[in-house]
Amino acid sequence: MRPWTNKTVALGVIGLICLIVGSLLSCTWRVIFDGILKKELPLTPNSRSYELWKDTSKLPMNIDFYFFNWTNPEELRVPGKKPNFVQMGPYSFVERRVKVNIVFHPKNNTVSYDQMKYWYFDAKRSNGTLQDKVVNLNTVAVSAAHTIRYWLPVMQSTLSFILASSKIYVEKTVSELLFEGYKDEIISMSSMVASDEFEVPPFDRFGWFYMRNGSTFFDGHYNVATGQEDLSELGIVKYWNYKDTTKYYRSPCNVVEGSAGEFWPPNPPKDDVISIWTADLCRPLVYEYSEEVMHQGMKGYKYQLGRISLGNNTKRRYPHEQAKYFEKTTTTEDFFSAELTTPSNINNNKSKNSINKEDDPDVVNIGQCFCNGECTPMGLINITACRYGAPGFVSLPHFHKADPIIRDQVVGMNPKDEEHNFYVTLEPNTGIPLDVAARLQINILLQPSLTVDFFRNVPRVYFPMFWFNFRGGTPDNLAWGLKQLLTLPSTGLYTSLAMAILGVVLIVIVIIIQFIRTSSPMTGKSRKIREANGTKTELVYMDTTTSLDDHERSDRPLRPKD
Ligand SMILES: *[C@@H]1O[C@H](CO)[C@@H](O)[C@H](O)[C@H]1NC(C)=O
Ligand SMILES: *[C@@H]1O[C@H](CO)[C@@H](O)[C@H](O)[C@H]1NC(C)=O
Ligand SMILES: *[C@@H]1O[C@H](CO)[C@@H](O)[C@H](O)[C@H]1NC(C)=O
Ligand SMILES: *[C@@H]1O[C@H](CO)[C@@H](O)[C@H](O)[C@H]1NC(C)=O
Ligand SMILES: *[C@@H]1O[C@H](CO)[C@@H](O)[C@H](O)[C@H]1NC(C)=O
Ligand SMILES: *[C@@H]1O[C@H](CO)[C@@H](O)[C@H](O)[C@H]1NC(C)=O
């Protein structure tokens, strides 16, 4: 017999190929997966995510509004009485975001665009109608009184005169308060005194979302990194309204930074924060890592709004390199010129390792530069500068995580973490947001005014006006695809290991076959013996069933007949 047949040679070659490919793949699989991500994740006109990013109508996004009805406005000036609030809602809307004027800049791997948002009322998910009446603080009057604090006395008394005919509270429908807006005499007056010095809102009506439906005006112009060259830049806002700084906060709190909200760089840090540029507040919000969660069957890192954004004494280290970068390119201010916590100048970087946090020139008290002067207790974000001087303060709903002092000024707040927490859950390998719950409450600061009679003896209270709960995430069909993608590294690893093992097994089989063939030429004879034995055993079996008591007869055939 020939020692090698065509079949065994082929088997051996296949085994060898399996072994080589399998072991190569198992070593390089992670690299291949990263290569796939590097190709799939960046935002380009041809990328998978492009259409969804451009028009989010296929993504599940909704926003619920809750209003606070002020039930005892007549008791405002009664000592010992606190304003009492009853929550109304939700008034639920489907949100759709559409990006327009999209221009890709391959030279610097960014994309520029404007964003429009549309809202569609969802009666089924709402508790009430848009015609429900809500009583709350007269925001226009309070804002006017606040804005004119530094005006000439004669103008202040004019406003006092107008205010004398209005009330400290208004009763409006949800529709008027949100999108429709309502007319007010003070708005008409203030538009006449508008000047460079006194910036007034360019609107003829007041409503929290008045004119926002379908407008590009409010979100501003974005220039965002596509991540094509560097995935760690994916989705990061580079310029907002054509600048890398804003005029609303002091340096370095004026720096434009953070994700635009749709994309985050892959491998988000567990030991650090992530930030999101929030156009409505004219500033970034910083989220702190809290825990690992499972969402739609995938692992996610959960980040939430906490002390760093809500506190008034947050120190943060800005990398020295970044400092230089901002100093060079900003058109408005020097990065450090206005800084309180930088005793030495930034070029003095000798013995950098030995300096402690207080003296580190790169550590900045961002809690204070976001205060814009007077700080608030923990839990409030001052957006006065971003809102044409209206005393607006953002907090978590029901003053969740805020200093209890704030909550104690009013009655009816009932913070619950699962309902009022603000969080983002990111899939760690891709940075894709799996689950987003953006919840914020808008408050107006009412404070006594010495010059405007109308406000002379009111208490100083942060008035809760309304809050919203924005929910977004990955729809189930996309989550399924993402899950398949994420199993690739382990599937790939196991497949390639299985391939390598199969290769080894095949090679071993070939070797054994060859060994048997070359060492025992008598194969034919031994098979015959085995066959003969088989027939005998069968006979025995038949014997026992027919005559169990005849031991001699059944025993005899067991002995091989050699
Ligand atoms: C809202 O408050 C007013 C009093 O300020 C009250 O008359 C009205 O019934 C309240 N509405 C609801 C829905 O609670
Ligand atoms: C609906 O709103 C009313 C007050 O306007 C409130 O008492 C009730 O609990 C709300 N229902 C739900 C399901 O939220
Ligand atoms: C990228 O280039 C475009 C066009 O020249 C420019 O408008 C944009 O500001 C640049 N962005 C960055 C981050 O340099
Ligand atoms: C917003 O605009 C869209 C389209 O113009 C319209 O269908 C929708 O009803 C509007 N939403 C609100 C709340 O006015
Ligand atoms: C809020 O910001 C405004 C202007 O940006 C500032 O005048 C005010 O002092 C700040 N703090 C409070 C508590 O109003
Ligand atoms: C800063 O926040 C803390 C904690 O809420 C508070 O005790 C302190 O008074 C705040 N500082 C200012 C200046 O308001």
C-alpha cells in the first residue's frame, strides 16, 4: 500500500492552513475590530449614521414638559408663608432634529451645520391639554425689574409705573407658555429702549419656546470634528457661532468644548468626566462617571450631572497645552488673564510635579468663573448672561441634588433620583449613546428691589417655573445591529481559536492515519476476526432469550472458536 494518498495530503494541507490563519487571526482580531470601528464610526456623507444624524425622525426622541402651578400667589408677602406649587403634566412632544447647511471640511476633518428642532404634540402620552391654565410668576415683569437695576432712576420709575398696572403672577395656557407666546406691555416698551448697552430679546411675545419650532436661530452654528483622522475627537464641538469661546462667561469658562451630543469618542473614561456642549445654557455641562449598567442587552457606562457642574467651588485642571492653544487663537480674552486661582504666570512651569493643586497654574476654579460674580448655593446654574439678563437659573427637577436651602424656600418639591436625575449612558467600545435622560428645571430668581416699588417687599426666592424630561437613545433595530457588531471581537476570537484547534486536530488525524497505515499491513485479517466475534455474540443473545435455563448451551458459544 502507498503511504500517502491524495486525500490525506489534502487534509493535512487544510489543517496547516487552518492552524496558521487561525492563530494569526486570534492575535490580530482586536486590531481588525478597531480598524472596522475607525472606518465605520467617523461622520462622513457616506457613513451609516449620516442620514440619522441629518434628520432624526427615525430615532425615538421625546420631551415631556411639567409646569408648576403656583396656588397661593396672594400670600407672597405674608410673613411665614412659602409659595406652594402643584406639578402639572406631562405635556408630551415628539422631538425631531434636522441639520441644514451641512458642509464637510475634509482639510481639518470637521463638519459645519445649523440645527432646527421640531416638536409635535403627543396627546396620548400627555396628562392634560395645551389649553390647561397655569399660574406662575410674571417672568417678563421680574426680568424687566432685574435688568433695569442699573438704569437711570428716571427710567426705573417709568417701569415702576407700567409695572404698577400688572400683577406679580400671570395665568396662561401651556400653549402660550411654550410655543405660542403671549403679548406683554413691558415687551413692547423694552424694545423701544433697546440699545447696544441694554440687550433685549428680539421677540414681540414671551414664551419659553416661542419661535423655536423649526428655527435655526436658537441652537447656533456648529463646527464639529468628524473623527476621521482621530477618533478621540469624534463629535467634539470645535467652534460655536464661528468662535471657540463665548462672551457669556469669564475665561476659561468661556471655552467652547464637549460633544455636540450625538457622538462621543470611543472608550469613554471611567475615572474622568465627559462633557457636552449645551447651546441653551451657552456653556458645557460636565457629567461624572457613576456606574456600569446593562441597557438593551449591552454594557454601558452611565454618566450623570453632579457636583462638578452644580457646585460653586469646582476646581478643574486644564492641560497646559490647551491653555497655550486658547491663548493663541481666542479673539476675545487671554486664557488666564482674568483668573483668580493662578498666582504665578503660565510660563513658569519649573518644578511642575511638586506644586500642589492650589498653586498649580493650570487648575482653575470653574465653579467661580461660571458664577459670573455672585455665586449661588449648590444645585443652581446661573444662565442670566445667556438669557438677555433675565434672572434664569437652571437646576435638576425639584431641586434634586441641590442645597436644601433652595428647596426649603418653597413648598411642593419632591425630588426622586430615578425621575429627576440627568444621565447619559454610553456604549464603551463605540461611544454611542444608548440611553439619554436630559432633565432640567428652569427657575426665575425673584428678589426685592429698592427702586421698583412693585418689588419692594417681596422675599428672595428661586421660583420653579417648569421642567422637562428629554429622552433619547438607540432604537431597538439599531441596537440589534450594534450588538452584533460588539460580539465581533469575541466571535472573531473564538472562531479563529476554533480554526486553529481544528487545524491541529486535522494534522494529528493525518499523522495517526499515516502511522496506522505504515505500521500494520495485516488490516484485512484483523477485520475478519472482529466480524466473526460479532456474529457469535449475536447468537448468544438469541440463545438466552429463547432458553434461559439451559446454562451449558448459552455458555458454550461465548468461547472464541479459534
Ligand atoms: C392652579 O392654581 C390656581 C391658583 O393660583 C388655581 O385656581 C387652579 O385651580 C390651579 N390649577 C390646577 C390645575 O391645579
Ligand atoms: C395628571 O395631572 C394631575 C394634576 O394636573 C395629577 O394630579 C395626576 O397625578 C397626573 N396623573 C399622572 C398619571 O401623572
Ligand atoms: C475647518 O475649516 C473650515 C473651512 O475652512 C472652517 O470654517 C472651520 O472653522 C475649520 N475648523 C477648525 C476646527 O479648524
Ligand atoms: C412645529 O412645526 C411643525 C411643522 O411646521 C408642525 O407640524 C408642529 O405642529 C409645530 N409644533 C408646535 C408645537 O407648534
Ligand atoms: C448671575 O449672573 C449674573 C450675570 O451674568 C450676575 O450679575 C449675577 O450676580 C449672578 N448671580 C446671581 C445669584 O444672580
Ligand atoms: C456655595 O455652595 C455651598 C453649598 O451649597 C454654600 O454653602 C455656599 O454658600 C455657596 N457659596 C456662595 C457664595 O453662595
